[in-house]
Amino acid sequence: MEQIFKTLTQLIKNNDNIFIMTHQNPDFDGMGSAIGLQQIIHSFKKNSYIILNNKEKNKSLAKSYKLLEEKAIYFNYIYKTKTFNMINENTLLIILDTHKKNMTEVPELIDKTNNVVIIDHHIKSKDYIKEATLSYININLSSTVEFMAKYIKYLNKTIDPLIATLMLVGLEIDTNNFRLKTTKDTYEAASFLSELGADNVLKQELLQENKDDYLKRQKLIEKSYMLNDNMALCIADNELYESKDLAYIAEQLLQFENVAASFVIGYLSKDTIGISARSLGNINVEEIMAKLGGGGHLTEAATQIKNSTLKKVEQQLIAVIGGTK
């Protein structure tokens, strides 16, 4: 990994036009890593932009952006609609927490530059970005935050405690509070972020949720049913949900007896249905989601399907699971 760190550092030092991008519907793993990386780039006296969607759906992330601005912590972002005139063939584009072009916030940007860096922890899919200058995809990592914490430690640099907190939130969410994909390196990354000043009280505040939203999810969990001896499925109603809501329900279903894998289907937008999949490790949910156009990790995966219905997507999933067993 040291050689990856050296190459990444040299690429940053050699470029003045740097953009950082994560996946659509960003989460704390991708965005926490992006903000941490930006502070490191800034320490090299380099400017960079984090590409955001100006219709942020994740309320906790939106709260984090506001905190960064209130505390005047370096956080330089640009909305994706304004990037096209600023990115060029001499731009360094760093993509975090995904390696699939169609899952990035602005896929069109990848073709506009010759320098692309990919840092990800999901299982490598067939449609990975092939034109990368540097590609590091390691499924043994719990999260992209784990990589970024190692990188910061390697550089012997520090980041603001608030940013360390955001990264710790991402680490905990991606491991389901250290219940999945957790190794000694994961704990070491969490310990290092604590040394940098990650605030556990603030972390809990950022993850606080609306009571009505919580009760709504619990009602959906009650509607779930067993697909077979070890897989649970929950079908949401026709309302719109955030991807993190579907993921939360999938993680909750794993706590029940005999559930080794779980799937949750719900609308993310009027024309997009999402499936969130989770596993204890004996069932490869990435393989299942890949057959439906998605991807992810052995224990954590997802996909999005356009212009369909909940019933049709349910039938597609059942057909794939039938062929997987």
C-alpha cells in the first residue's frame, strides 16, 4: 500500500486542477473520505474541488456541510452542473468509494481528463473504469475511510477534529457499527481518527434522526418476509426513500434469527427503484446485485433500476436469487 500512497502523493503534487468525486447519493464513507483528502491536498498548497449534487438528500451530510462552513473549516466544493467548463485534459480527477463510471456523480467528466485516480473497497465489477492512471480497489478494506485514515497516518499529517468525526461516522456506518467487514486494521483506523480528535458526542448528534422516520422504517420491517430459509425481503411503499433508509432496514433485518442475507426494495426517485442488500458473509450479495446491474461488497451491495415498478423489481430479484442458489 505504501507504493500507492507514494504514487497518489506525487499525482497530487504534480497537478494544480484537482477534482474529487464520489458516487451518486453520497454517504459518509465517500464524502467523509473526500473532505479528509481535500484537507490533505490543501496542506500541499494545492487547490481542489469536491463535486456535490445541489439536491443533497442525506440530511446528516447536509448538516455536516453546514457545520464545516460555520466553523470556517476548509471545504471547497462545486455543484456538478458547473464542473463541465472547469475540468479539462490536464485535470486530476480522484474518484472515491466507487469504480463504476455510471455510479459516479458526473460520469461524463471521466472522459474529459487523462488523469483519473480510483480508490475503492467494493468488489471489482466488469464495467470498472479502465482508463485510470492509478486504480486501487481492495475488497479487504472495510471502507474508503479506512484507506484514507491509513494515508493520513502515512503522511504524518493531521486533519481537523470535525473532519475526523465525519470520517469516523463513515467507518461505523459502512461496518454496521463494527459488526461487518471489520479487521484489526479497521479498529486501528477508528483509533487513529479518535487520536485526531473525532468527537463521539458529535458523531451521535449527526446520526440522530426524526422519530417519525424511525417509526416509519420499523413499520416497513414488520412487513418483511422470508424469501427462503435464510433470506429476508422488505418491499417499501410508493413513497420516496433515501438509499441510507433502505440500507438501514436491510441491516436491521440481519439481527433476526435465521436471516443470513436481506434485501430491501424502494423508490429513490419517481423513476428509480433501489435495492439494498446485506449479508452476514456466507451469502455473496454483491454477486446477486451485479446480475441486476449493481455491485458492492460480499456483505454489502446495491443496485438501482430505472422505469420499473416495485412488483417487477421484486420478481427480478426473486428470479436472480433462484438462479444463484
